[in-house]
Amino acid sequence: MNKQMELFPSLDANHEPNLEGQDEGSYKFSMTEHRISIAGNIKKQTNVTTALWIELRNLGFAFLGVVRDHSAVFEVPFAYLTVHHFVQEQPAIDLVAAEGVLKWHELLDPQNTLGRVINYLETNGFHCHVPVQAWTDAWSNEVDYILQRNYRDWHLESPKHKLMVWCKREDHSYLLEFFINMLIPPYGLSEPMDYPSLAMKTDSKRIKGQRKGNVIKEKETEQQRKRSGEDFEIMENVAMDKLEYASAAIHEIMSNNRRIIVTFSGGKDSYVCLLLVINYLLEHPNCKTEVTILSASTGVENPVIESHIQKVKEAVESLSLDIPFIIVRPDIENTYMVCVLAKGYSPPTNFNRWCVSRLKLNPADQVLADYMDSPEFFTFFGQEEVCLILGTRDAESTNRAKSVQKYFGNDFYGSHRIEGIRTSAPIRFWDAKDVVTFLVRNPAPWKDYGNYNLINLYGSAMGGFEECPIGAMISSESEAISSCTGSGAPRMGCFSCTVIKDDQSLINMAKDYEFLEDYLSMRQILKKTQDIRYGTNTGYQRKYGIGQFGSGLGDLTLDIRTLLLEHMFKLNIPLLEEEIYTIYRIVREREISEGIAITKRFRNALFNMRRMDYSREEDEVVSIAQQFDVVGSMYSSIWDPWNSGVDKFGQADLDAIKRVMEKRSSVKS
């Protein structure tokens, strides 16, 4: 056994860990219920993968099962091995961290069971390397600690510390994850099962299957290109009966409701409703109805659409109608970027749509609740006196039509999930042709920002698409979910949306707005992050209470969050300054107690985001702490007396520290 193995006995799969110094606050594991599907084989075996599995079986690895089609988990005493398979494909370079300075044989004994796996792959033409990662960062930082105390810091037994090794060759690639001395298997696996049949295939069968798969994929891709939405034909005029109904609806709403709220998402339907209300007020200057316009910014909106909303706000304000135009935003601790980069939430999927409540429903509910709770409201009015105007249409989509029928039926007013609010949809019976025709044939009531601007946006994103509703427009959580996942035409909303497979509107708009190519690239990186084959998840689910873990996929690793930040910086995707501070504070509170030091790479990547908006002098002040050892100085009250999460010192402090360090160096020499 080499010197490194003597220092780190837990890396030896045949050696029981020495956890001297571990206290009652150490990590607690328990098997917990989950909904992860476990299979008995990967989606596609080839002779290459079969040969690897045979070698693992011969080395004494027990087989525990497969999750997400391509990720197999194996077990030997005191260690679990996850093999993420890239079969006849190469992993996306965006999610593969750079090669580190440490070599795998410095961390694993080549003659040990775990080391022999990598030896086998290298013998068969794979290039294996250790990427930069939190495990090796902590390993390096703890060398002196172990030498001085002769035992290992128990924090290195954290489930957050999995050792990752990439093994690649032209036709296949694997990411190997070594979980050392964990008490339960990763990724929701439990008991060993029988290996599947590992018979080698003939070349002809393999080639035939491969060719067939490619043909199917090409056909599917061609079908995806043919998606279409509603007909956007511009007519001579909107049908008279539809226009009269909408006008009568607005008159009814304005005459029989003391207060109304116009919900504005930035899309064509809510824009028409806003214009109908504004025109009514201009035509009826004595109208006493109090009007509020409510819009929303999730923080990850398509920036072109967000700019459009802001310009409409300025246009409305230019009319001096004294109409509040409120743009709702999520709480800072629940923004998309804070949830992903601080809390480690995986980008939303069809099965985990955490974004709906945090970015849409909760912010809108808070504003509406505050509005309803105002003393003035309860002094003069009772229930059902606030009317929410929605740009909802039956023809927009099947899901939307079902929702309209459910909450309106044949009635003029519909219900809302918040008590005391009723809703109305004045253009319910319009189709897309009516909406577009109205915008073309009727000029905006303000100067400098005409309806053609929105028409141009739709032309840029054409292919037919719907607008994503803001939270206030949604009558129930189930409607919110269906609005983000409905099939058919693509939607115009969050650039980061990973619930849908492809964001066709963003793809199309990037052809006209060159800067959107960076947002599209970032969106695609976020989409790939859902693939656990890149080692994106910790492999253990955080439970309530510090240091308690159960079965599951787990949250995003600090490594993948560092990569995301680095890509955001390169692509000029901004973070709010408050988000930066909040991310750092939450990560520090959560991760350090669970065995992960906030690595210098993460810190650098996070605070580099400030350079987009701050001067060079401020950059230098923020980056000072990056020059010092993370494990010690980052969490010291000396550097952070106000517990703000950001070191508050400047160049004078740096000069003083430098003098002290030089003095120490001269004394030692």
C-alpha cells in the first residue's frame, strides 16, 4: 500500500474506517421511502459494457440495480461504486470538470479492489482522470490535519464526499463514483440482486441495432420540427360579435366592480385585455373603478420579454391615469438561481416542478393577499368585490379550455384560489387570429411603443406559441402545472425552463436577437444537469436536521453548481447582488455542517459574478479572501464579524496580512 493509502485507510475497501474524533453530531443514515424506479439492467448493453460488468462480478462486486436507465450501482465491503454509462456516445463537455492535478493512483491503491476497476479500463484503452472536485479539495486541505493528529477528520466521511473518476474512449465513456464507508447505498438502492445475463453479442447484431436506433431517432427529430400552434392570420377586422362581447364584458366589469386587477404576462392575450381596459378609462374619464395592473418577473424571464413588460409599464405610466403597475418578484431566498445554486435543487422536470409555487404562485398570492387584507377594503366592501381580468381563451389550448370551463362554466364570473377574488375573461371566445388582428388594426393609446413591437416579438418566435401565465392568472396549482407542461405549441416565458424538452420560442428568437444565444446555451446546460450521469447529484437525500440523510438522488453537488456559475459568467448570465450574498450565506450554513468546505473554486465562481456590474476596485476588494485558505478564514468571525457571509475588508487589510505572512516565513527560515 502506498503512502497515500496509509494516510487514508477509508480508501481501502477492505479496511474498516477509523472515525476517532467523531461526535454525536456526525452523519446519520436511514433507509427512507422514495419513488425512484430501480431496474435490473441498463437501457442498452454492448460488448464493451458487458465485459466491464463481467470484470466487476469477477472482482467480487455485488450488483444493486440501475436507476435512470444508465446508472448502475455495485457494492464491495465498505464501498459502493456507481458506474454512469455513456454507451456509444460522448458526454457533453459543458458538464465535465477540468482534469485535476491529482492522479487516481495517488488516491486509490491500484492493487486494491477499487483501483483494479480503473486498471482494467485503462488496459482496455480508456483514459481515466480525476476531475477537480470537492472531494480532492478536502483531501488536500486535510493532509496536514491528519499528519498532525494521526486520525482522519470525520467530516471526510460525509456523503457529500464522493470520489469521481472519468474514464473515456471514443466509443464509450463512464463516470465512476466511489462512495467510501457510507452506511446505505446511494441513489435509493438497497439490497443486492442477481446480475442480468451478460452474454456477449455478435458484431452484426450490434451494428443492426445501432443503425435501427439512428433511423428512429432521425424520424423523431423530424416530427419534432413539425410542431405548430394556432393560426396567426391577420384578418380585415375582428368579428363584430366577438368585439361587441369583449366591449360589453369590459363595461360590465368596470361598472359592477369597485376594484379590478388586470393581469399582464407580456403576451398578446393579456396585452389585449390591458388595452381594452385602458381604452375604456380614456373613453370614460369619470369612471371611479380602481384599476391595478399586476405583472410578474420570475427572475429568469426571457430578457426580451422582460424588457417588453418594462416598456409597456412606462407607456401606461405616461398616460397619467394613476394606475399602479406592480411587477411581482419571488422572495430572494426562493428565486430560481438561489434554489439551484444555494439549495442545490435540480432544474425542474415534469415530475418535480418546484418552480411553479416558488416563482409564480407564492409571490402572486402574497401580493393578492396583502391587497385583500388592506383595512380600506374591509371597511367599505365585502367578499367578491375584487375582479381579476384574465387574458384566458378557450382556443388557446386544450388544457386552457378545460381550465376555463372548470372555473367559469357558463357564468360570466369565475372563481379564484384566493377567497374574495372573482375572475373574468373578456376575450374568452377569441382565437389567435382575433387577437393579432386587434393588435394590428387598433393603435396603442400611447406614443413611442406601438403594438407592432409585440407583433415583431411574435414574428421572431413564430411557430405558434402560447404565453406563460403569471401566478395571479392561475386559478389552481394543477392549472399552473399544466400551463408549463402542456403539449403542442411552445411557450414564451422563462429562459431557464427545463420542464419542456425544447424551448422553440427561445431557439427561434435567438436567430433575431444574437445575445439570446447565450441564454439558450445556458438553458441547454441546465437541461443536461438533470442527467445524473454527470455526477450532478450527491446520491443521498437530505432529511430534516443537520447531518441526516436518507435514500434518494440527493441535491446538486457543489461541483456542478460551481460549473454552472462558471458557465453563467462566460455567457454573461447575470445574478442580482442580493442573490450572490444569499447564495453564499445559504451554502455556508448548509454545506459546512455536512462536511463540505466551500471550495475556493465555488467562491471564485460565485463572486466573479459581481464583475459584470461592479468596478475593478470593488472586484479587488471582493476577491481578497480568495487568496487565503478556505477551510480556516472563510468561517472565521475575524473576517466576518457581522455573519453576513462576505468578508468585509479591503486593500489595507490585505497589505497587513501580507506583512504578517512574510514575517512568519522569515522566522521559519
